[in-house]
Amino acid sequence: MSPSDHLAEHSPDLNPISTLRSQGHTRSISISRCPFSHRLPKCVRIVEVGPRDGLQNESHFVETSRKISLVHELVDAGLRNVEVTAFVSPRRVPQLADSSAVLSAIRKKTGVSYPVLVPNLIGFNAALAAGAEEVAIFASATEQFSQKNINCSIQQSLDRFRAVTTAARAYGVKVRAYVSCVVGCPYEGPVNPEAVADVTIALKEMGCYEISLGDTIGVGNPKSIVQMLHAVLQRGVPVSALAIHCHDTRGTALANVLAAMSVGVSVIDSSVAGLGGCPFAPGAAGNLATEDLVYMLQGMNIDIGPVDLDRLSATGRRICAYLGRESSSRVSAASHNNSKLSSCSRSAASL
Ligand SMILES: CC(C)(COP(=O)([O-])OP(=O)([O-])OC[C@H]1O[C@@H](n2cnc3c(N)ncnc32)[C@H](O)[C@@H]1OP(=O)([O-])[O-])[C@@H](O)C(=O)NCCC(=O)NCCSC(=O)C[C@@](C)(O)CC(=O)[O-]
């Protein structure tokens, strides 16, 4: 039985292509093409931020052993980039006070990167001592968010980050970077894309191999995301050095990711079960759920590596059960309710 027949049998109304075929429409193949698929990257690298971004805002302390097993489960589900924790002030982010214990206990697999967040040299040195091979620094496009988040101006933060990138180079540690509030700021409102470009260029010039552009409070839409990306690209930052990091506060994260992909972005941050949110960004909900991203990309036949969606969904459900909350992944909820339909997207890919 072909995938389309399988779909037709189980859910005829979900499969317009086979329905049209059965009605004698021979040109149905053409509508199976995504109208902008030629502009989308063929491969996407997913950066899973659940263990760090996902847990940092949780009020009840997650046991160190549970954090470690979450990282292992995500890697076992096939993810190849898993952000593990943050070496920040334990007074500011008590949930991640066990960062050294977590990172040093991770059973590392070859071919997997395990970046950790560091705000300054203190954090970098602690991360290095715990075995970090990749760190992520994090700046903001707005002054007020920078002050609230890391207690310094944008310029001061760039000076601190330059010290980190210099040290990282000396130790052979890779450095990724974030820019927060790329579309809107909880304290300053709409953000000028040129401000995002300024910070992105500064981070690129100090040696960050990749800069992840964060819609921290999930106010973006496909148009504002693309406008922001164009501003960054027009200033000469190569698209291969950019990633996108969308919070799903208003339900636009997946659409925003697709918009970013249509201009060539091929690295996407997401969080298992849609966990997450910055403690210093009031109103910020969780990230785009990794399960939902994987469902869409696998369904579109975009290569994301060997990710097992069922295992990933199970991981999301387990951590949510531990935290005593519902998963924000729509795919996870849907496949739980109707396992027969869970493979629709994957079947459609081969039509
Ligand atoms: C950045 C600092 C450390 C500045 O820290 P500071 O400027 O020194 O001042 P502070 O009052 O904020 O903290 C001072 C205390 O932190 C200590 N300290 C100083 N540095 C470190 C360090 N690295 N590790 C551990 N301790 C450190 C320092 O020694 C001192 O200790 P105390 O005297 O109080 O005992 C602090 O403000 C901080 O930790 N802020 C938390 C930032 C954070 O984790 N935010 C959430 C992550 S960002 C995010 O979620 C957005 C992102 C990346 O996901 C993308 C997006 O969505 O946009």
C-alpha cells in the first residue's frame, strides 16, 4: 500500500492529493509542491534548548539527576545539538545553580554538541572546568533588556563577551551567540532591525561562529521576522551564520521559523514540549516545541538527521509529568489522542 493510499484509507479528508487523484485530477502532483519549497534549505540543524531555556524559569528545583537524564533522552531521540545549562548567577537563576554538576556528569556522545550559556569570564571559567567544549554568550538588541537580564549596558556586555571569545579561542572552545528582543522588547516595545544588525555584527566580528536571533517574548510575525533578517543580511552577515529562536507566546513561532527558512536560515532553536521562557522577560512563554518543528520538517522532507519523533514526544511527556504541567507541543497532544494520524506528515512527504 502506497503512503497516499494509506492516508486515503485512514483519513480521506486529510489527504487532498489522493482525493483529487481518485476524482481523476491528473495534475494533482503539482499542488503537492510547496509553492516556495525551492527557497527552503534542504537540511536544517535543530538546536535543542530545553534543558537550559526550558528549565531556567521553573520555580520548583529540578533534581540534578533529572536534568542529566533529560539531556541523555534528547540525545537518544536523535538530537545532535543540546544546550545543557547556564553558568550564571545562582542568585538570579536558582534553577541552574547545579550547572557544574550537570555538565560534568553528562555522558557525551561523539558527534553531539553540548553548549552552555555563559555571561562573562566567571561563567566561562566555571564551564571550562566542568568540561565545556562549546559556550553561548547572550546579548540584547535593547538597552533595557540588557540591564534587566545581565545587569549591564549593551556595550558593557560586548566588552565582557570579547573577553570570553578571546579566552575561548585560547582553549579551542567554540562560541555561539544570542541576540534577544530582535522584534520586540518587554520594556521598550518594537525594536529597530538596525539595532539587531549592530549587535549581530559585533558578535560575529568577535568570533562567534553562529548568532541566534531571539524573539524573546514571541511578538514577531513572518513579516517582521523577515524584515529583521533582511536588515541583518544587508549589513553583510552571511545567512549561514544565523539561527532563529522563536518563543511561541502568540502562536506564531512555527510560521516565523518557516519565514526565516524562506530567506535561507537553516539553524533553528526549539525546546522539547515547548518549555521555556526568560525569567527577565515578563510575559514570555515557552519556545517553539521541538516535536512540532520536527513534525513539520520531516513532513516536508527536510533533512534534520536521525530524529525519532515518537521518542522525542515521549521525552517531552516524561519531563512534563515530572514538572506537573501539560506539554505545549501540539503534535504530542494530537498523537496522544489519535496515534493513527501521527504519521500523516511523514507519509505526505513521500507523495
Ligand atoms: C550576568 C550576571 C552574572 C551579571 O552579574 P553581575 O553584574 O555581577 O550582577 P548581579 O547582581 O546580577 O550578580 C552578582 C552576583 O553574581 C555573581 N556572578 C557573576 N557572574 C557569575 C557567573 N557567571 N556565574 C555565577 N555567579 C556569577 C557575582 O559574583 C555576584 O555574586 P554575589 O556577590 O551576589 O554572591 C547576572 O546578572 C546573571 O546571572 N543574570 C542572569 C542572566 C540569565 O541567565 N538570563 C536568562 C538567560 S537569557 C535568555 O533566556 C534569552 C535567550 C538566550 O534564551 C534568547 C532569547 O530568548 O532571546
